Amino acid sequence: MVATPIGNLQDMTLRALETLRQVDWIACEDTRRTRKLLSHYDIHTPFVSYHEHNQHKQGPRILGWLKEGKQVALVSDAGTPLLSDPGEALVREAIAAGIPVVSIPGANAAVNALIVSGLSAKRFTFLGFLPRQEQRMREELRRFRKTPETLVLYEAPHRLAQLAKAALDELGDRRVVLVRELTKRHEEVIRGTLAEIVAGLGEIDIRGEFTVLIEGGSEATEHGSADAEGEPVWSTWDIAEHVAWYEGQGMSRMEAMKHAAKDRKLSKRDVYRLLHSGKL
């Protein structure tokens, strides 16, 4: 299982390059994208297509090569194989046949987006692509309403508005980060709340590939909602502590002031004045 770049071709690892040169065959999700990668690194290993529409036909063929003692590298369109990509059946069949399965690590959109998001990276739940049918999408989101971990999803640009609205309705307003075109020339990180994203989608460039990160349920409750006794946790904080908490989550000073003001139903001007007057 060989991870490949998610955008920038320079993110290919030395071990991955050596593996692709040494194996007998490369099974790839998209032959056009793989041909471009192999050409860039002057690799001439033969390759065959292996994707969700032909895996039932190609799987036994590839398994046959493996049983003959040949080595096969599996690559997806981009990133780490099997994460929202085909290959699980082939891995299971190889394991059942006693064939070693080795992971060659590398780029991964979910993890890379998580570490720049400013949301909690200690624990997260990867949801991949949600169902396309809206009712099923909403049901899936509802399952994770109380999940304390950061939620990480992939979404196509033309479905971003549908996802944002469904998430706002089913999870409530909480922080969200959109990471667009990760590692590419037009990479962009958009931070806000679900309500802000829904209201401002018309101003967002929705071209390209998106990784969507939504803060976990317990974290949202911790800074914006009520505790077990019905009181906001921040009710015991002064303004400086409230702003500092948001800054600790990766927000800029101005973003932190904006969110603290929203929690307290104050204007940003009032928060600024209190912070700098010493009357906290």
C-alpha cells in the first residue's frame, strides 16, 4: 500500500519511489494520474487499473500475481490507499492467503488538514465521504452529535453547501474549518462557525477538493453552551480568560475576541474596551 502525493508531487517519499521502481506491477485507481506521477520520477514499472468499478474483475487477477510470488504496489488517485478509496477487499484476500501486506506511509489529506485546523488533534473521528442522499447524510451526522472528537470529512465542492447546512441543523452551531486544495498552489484554510460558513458560502471559492473539520460535541459545549447545571462554562471567566481560551485553540486575537463577544452577547468593541481598560 503506497501513499502518493495529494497535490504537490514533491511530497513523494524516497521509500515510496524505491518501492514503485522495484515491484513487478502497480495497481492504480486512475491510470492517467499514475502515469503522470511515474513519468515525473522516470519510473517505468508496468501498471494496471484497479478501482471500485473493476475491483471484482481485477482483484482475482492481482491476487493471482501475488500467489505466484510477484510484488504489487497499490496506489490510489492521491494520498493513502483505502481511506475512502478501493482496496479493502484485496487486502483482506491477501491476508487470508497468507500474503504479507505492507504500508508505505506518506501524504494524507485528513491528517494534514487536522494539524493546521486549530481544532483538537488529540482524538478525531474520520467520516470520509458522507452519503449523497440528504436524509442519509443527516442521519449519519446525527449519530455523531455527542461525539467529543473532532469530525473529519471529505466533500466535493458542489455538495459543500448541502453539507454545511445539514451539519448546522443536526450538530448545532460550532466551529468548522474548510481546507481547500491542500498542498497545491491555491491551498486555503477557512475558519469560522457553521452558521458563518452557511451565510458566507457565496464569498468562498468552492473550486477544488475540500477537507471539512468540525469541532467535537464536548468541545463545543465547553466553550459555547451550558454545563450540566445549565450555566455556560465561561460564566466563571473574565474577558481576558475567555479570549485567551479561544486563542489557545489556534484563533487569532481578533477571531478570539469575536467569538468571546458572541458568547457574551457583546459587541467586539465592548470586548476590546474591557480588555484594554482593565475592567474585566
